Amino acid sequence: MKYDGAEHWVSVFEAATWEEAAMIKGVLEAAKIPVMLDRDSLNKGYSLSLSVMSEVLIKVSRNMASRAAHLLHSKSFNLSHD
């Protein structure tokens, strides 16, 4: 998905799966923070493997990054990242 001004978006979370990314996206959108999910940038420069292909970056506009990070840090998602 392309967004106007996508170069002004920053990563605030790296989800291990598409399902985890969708959950984080829902939390941020419920707080009125626009979200872009980006799996393509993780594949650049890497060999294609299942572990790389399944990771998803959650991006928000630069001016919302602090708010998004604070919200995500304040939530307990019981997510384990090995």
C-alpha cells in the first residue's frame, strides 16, 4: 500500500507475524493514529526465507511516532519475541 509522504513515516514496532501486525495496527488506529504495514522493506537485501518474509514493520507518521511508542509501551500484549 502506498501513502502520500511515506518517506516521513517511521517504524515503531516489528511484528513477528501478519496477525500480530494487524493487532498492533488495530490498537494504534483505535487511538486515531494512522498506520502503514510494511513487509517489503524487510526483504530488501536479504535472502528470501520464511523468517524474514513473515516479519512486518508497523509504521506511523513521524509526528505521531512518540505518541504511538508511548501507547505501545503502556500496553501489555503478552507477546514473546525470541
